[in-house]
Amino acid sequence: MIALYLPAIIVAFLITLLEFTEVVALVFALSADTGSIGQGALGATSGAAVISAAALGFGAAIIAFPHEYLLWASAAVLTGFGVFLFRSTVRTYRRWAYQRAGVPSPPRASRALQFAGGFAVGVVETTEAVVVLLALAAAGYGFSALVGAIAGGFVLVSAAAIVHERIRGIKVRWLKLGATSLLFSFAVFWAGEAVGYSWPGSDLVLIPLVLFFAVVVRGSIALILRRPLSRPTA
């Protein structure tokens, strides 16, 4: 009979919940311009699956792989998507501000771009979780770590399904503003980690970062809308 070790289960549960909460948040952000989380979620799931499969066979290599490489790549992907979404957010606010009927919808983010963003997020956060889970397994608590990780994943997926329905009711311009701020915040956060900067408060620093970028993005939109504008055609 396989014994369960409660402390290991709790650690695995919490690390899974912590790391993959960020995955869910970013998948929602990546889908803000389309209203569908499909491609972002598929990318994140694929990234998580790749790292999980690699961890089963090459656990030591996962730990030894330079983490900053993943962080730089993900920061670059999120920055690119953030710029794209910012432009779309400006168009959304422009249409709302002038209340023009019949204005063509802005172009949506490509499916490939959403998938790439989701994949990068899934790889980074899964790698961070896997390092802890592998440490538990090396200590002899592999099955307990697996149970805790599965439980954490189940709770998070259930919560995401509930939250998604509520998010769909948020005004599009607010959702895009929040999503753009979130993408830029994570890009800066991961770039800082890539260069070895130790953020005060660790992941909690993301809260003031998001608030800061929300002010910056909204202020930038306000400045852009003050300029003489022509009717958008795309």
C-alpha cells in the first residue's frame, strides 16, 4: 500500500495552485481581444504537458536548464502580445469615446500568437512548479506530490471555469485595459528575474506592477484620444 505524506501533499497542492494561478490569469489576458480562451489555454496546456513529460524522464536536466532563457523568451512573447493588445485597446476606447455606430471591429490576435503566448506561460510556470515537485519526489514523497499537484490543478480548473463566466460580463474596454497591464507586468517581472533581480515581496510585487501599468496604459490611451482622430478602418 502506498503511504501518503500530508506535508508533501500540502506543499505540492500550494505550489501548483500558486504557479498555475498565474497561468490562468495570463491565458485570460491573452484571450481578451477575442473573447475565447481556446488557443491560449491550448498553448498553456501544451507547454505544461511538454515540461511535465520531460520531468518524468529528464528531471535532473529540467533543474539544470538555465531558467533565465525561458524567462527571456516568455518576456519577449508577452511584450509583443502586450503591444498588439494595447493597439486594440486604444481602438476599443476610441469607439467607446465617440460612440460611432458601424465602426469596423479591430483585427483580432492571430491564433498562432495566442497559442505561442500560452505555450510560453505554460512552460515557465510548469518549470517552476516541477522543480519543487521533483525535490519532493527525490525525498521519497513522489506519490504524495502527485496527489497534491492533481488536487491543486482540479481546484484551479474548477475556479477558472466559474471565474470565466463572470469575466465574460466585464465591459470589453475594461477587460482589455486589465489584460494589457497584466501582460506588460509579467513581461517586466520575468525580465527582472532573468537578469537576476530579486523582486521585493517575490510574486506579490506583481500587484503594484499591474496597478502601475494600468495607470500608464490608461494615461497613454487618454493622450492618444486627445489627438485629432479619423474614422478607423481596421
